[in-house]
Amino acid sequence: MSNKRAQAPTDLPVRGSNLHKRMVVGSVVAILILYFRVSWPERSLPQLPAPRPVNKSKKPLSQGLANLTQLLYWPPTPGDGGDLLASTSPQTSTYYLSGPAQASYALGTYLKAILVARDHRGRPKTHGGDLFRAQLLGSILNTGVPGDVQDFENGTYLLSFPLFWEGQALVRVRLIHSSEAVGVLRRIWRDYWATVDFRGYFRGPKGYEENVTCNVNPVLVGEEIHACRYKDEVSGELWFCAQPPTLPCNSLVGHSSGDYWNVTTLHEDALMARNVTDKVLPQGILPIWVAKEGNRNLVLSPQKPCQPGILVPKPSGFYHRNVWHSLACSGRSFPTEDSILGCLTSRIVHMMGDSTLRQWWEYLRDTVSSLKPVDLHATYQVGPLMLVDTARGIVLHWRAHSWPLRSQRTPVASLHSVAQELRGLAGGPHTVVVLGLGAHFTTFPPTIFVQRLAGIREAVMALLTREPHTLVVIKLANTGYKSVYGSDWFTLQVNRLLRAAFAGLRVAFVDAWEMTSSLALPDSIHPGKLIVRNEVDLLLSFICPT
């Protein structure tokens, strides 16, 4: 395995399952760190500093550990995957209806199919662990719903598709990663504290600058003993930079992306190659017809308003004629400037996270003419950015979460941690907090993200305790990445952690994973306006439920 570094692009964007039960996980952080240490003992890794303790759950440790083990479980891949032809093939894998074909299917029922994974020689696989994504798509433009994929761990999978609209529907199945490719991703998570590094820029009193490597652990910057150490006083998280040749540690003024590491062998690169990644399987089921039920041609959203703390079903919704229909609550549409302004009047909205959340801020900026940008540090990718409508008392903030952050060079003074920002908020019925985390943590093992979530969960709990009427919304991470640095498999685990970290708190979720994976559109970490508009409409439905 090569230790040679790969140069990162000079203009990087700010990046970016069947469990839906409410869990009380006040001790989620300590449990998760223990789980990963116990589960992947093959290699001794440098120990990161422990996060600050959070409120303890009343459940015994053993019960919480069992729940979280189930949450993050993924079927193992036997062997070393050394035979490329023995890996799962999108060309030879097939699927078919689990029962006889019908002339029509009833609205509100399910279509079920069996998928048989096969290798490149056409032989059925005998183990699970492949990452398939399934969709049911309508003949009407921009209509679709994600299908559920149940892994039997013997090479077969059960596909379930809810029938939510009248008319024609077509099944589409994609192999995102073979189980052997997932094995590569798991090895990287197990063996590396990071797959990227960062640059820190130090400046002396006369303008002289020095730049060095920075990362989440002193081992990764090559100076275990003499590294510069930076501590977030709220969350307790640490950040390290190599000691500059002449300048002191307190002269750090800038931060940017650094290098991507080469962490795969040529064989592993072949398992992750484009010709076997994110490929549509040959069509296995002819288009079906869904009959209306009485006068209904669409399954309707529930009548209960969108409020924090509601249970989110699976799937959480579906698209029909460009509109996302929530299945958790009665989501609303905000098609005009006046409807958006009417909802946001007298609201202060704090958006904190990555560039997929910045898209929400940009959508509102571009859609509502009376929202005027205030030029704070708009030239920097991390913000902060602000929109105001003084006549209506509207303020919309966005800023990036702090390091680890893949970005162009930006001032360190602009890197405020989410936990710090939350501690500085008074909260109240006119305050909305939106958190969008995940995309920048796929280049690290899950313990790094768990530590971040520890401080944020504690800060959210404190905010809701002092002002229970504050609305907190969690945006899950998008689909879109397909590499060893940002695979959808990593993102799936990140979303599981997000749900677990905020379980039991009165917060709302916007399921961006399903909203970016339901249509016949190419995956993109930065989805188009159609998807962003529907995400923002769901956010506004929580702000203004009636």
C-alpha cells in the first residue's frame, strides 16, 4: 500500500436502514467509541482525547451497546476480496417479482421483489453486504419513492416498494458498491485516522508566513510531542498542527484543505472503479399499473402538523409532480415570495453546517427579493453569511462548522464550532436552529464524528432546556459521493449516527438522504433547485406548521 499523497483539487467544494425507533442515548458517545474499539481491534490506533461527558442515560450500558451495535451493523464480507471476478457484478445480478404479475396493483399496497446478487462469472453470491439502492419511478415527470432493501445475508435481498400514486410505475435498482468494495471502505475506516490532511497558515508580526500540516491527531501531523494543540473550550475537541519552523502556535491565522492520501491498492481501486460503481442493473420487472382507490389517485400525507419530536416513517415521503409529500406530517408548499415571507416574519434562523445547508440559504436569497445580503465575509466559503428583511424582522444566518473542513483558505477566526455558537444563543419561539453535518466527516473513522456530535447534543439539550420553544432542525446528509473519501456507504453510517445522537430530543429531521435519492436524477452532493426547494419547503413546514 502506497503512502504517497495525492494532491487535493485547488477548489474543493465544502462537502457533505431500517432503524426508526426512538432511543434514549444520553451516553451515545462513550458507547459508540467503545463499540468501534471492540469491533475493530486488528490494529492499534493512537488514542484520541475523550470528549466531555454528556448526560447519562438511565438505561444500562449493556442495553445501549446492544442497540447501537444493531444500529451500525453491516454484514461482513468473507475473504480478502482478492478475486475481482468473484465480486458482485451489476451486469449479472438480477431481480424479479416475488409473486405472480398482476394486471393492476392497489394504491397504498406494496410491490415486492427478490434480488439475486451474482458475481462477474454469473454465479450467485452466498453472502450479503452489497449496497444496493432501489427506486420506484412514475411515468409522470419527477415522481418517485425510495424502495426498501432487506439483506438476507445469503446473496439475496428483498425489495419493497410502496405504491403511492395511480398510474404507471417502474422499478429501478442500482448497485452502488459491491460487498467487496464495502470491505475496502470498512478497512479504511478501521486502519486510518484520516484519509486527508489540512494546511495551517501562520503569520508573524511583519507579515511573514509559514504553513504546515494540520489534522485531528498529532500523529497525523508528524509531531506527537511538539505539535501545536488547539482546544474547543465548549466541546473539548482538539485540533493539531505541526510546529511551524520559527513562528509560535498562537500565530495561526488561516486554514485550508491539504492533500488526499492514497489509501488503496490497485486491486482495491478496481473494486471501486466507475464501471462497477453506481450502475443500474438490467431491467428485471416490466412497468406495472397502479389503480386508484375510489376517487383517490394519491396516498395523502397525514393530517398532523409538522412539529419537532414526531416519528419519521420509512420511507419518509415521496415525490409526485415535482412536490415532496411527507409521510410524517402535513408538509406545506411555499410557492411564492409572500408565502415564504409570511412564514419567516419575526424569525431569526441560524444555519450551521456544510455547503449542502448553504444551498438552503442561497435558495432563499435567490427566491425572495426583499431578503438582502449583508456583506460580512462573503468572499470566504465558510461565511458567515447573512440575509435580512428589516421591515419584517427576518434574519437568516449561515456559517460553516469548524474544522475538519475541506475548503479554500479561510481565516481561522471564522471557524466557530457549532457547540460554541449554540451556547451563545438565547433561543425562544422566534429562534430557529438548523444543523447540517456529515459530508466533511466521511474522511475520518466514525469516532471523530461521534466526538463532534457529543458536544453538539449537549449544547442542543442546554438550549432546549433554557428555551423549550426554540425550533431545532437536523438536516441529514445527502447522497452523492462514490469514492473512498466520501462514499454513500460512509454517508449512510453518518446518518445513522445523526439519528441516534439526537434521538429522544424534541428536534425535527429533514431526511435529505431520501429526498436526494428518490428521483431519476444523477446523484450530486449539491442537488439541483427542485430538490433544494422541497427541502426548504419542509423546513418552513416545521417553522409554520399551520
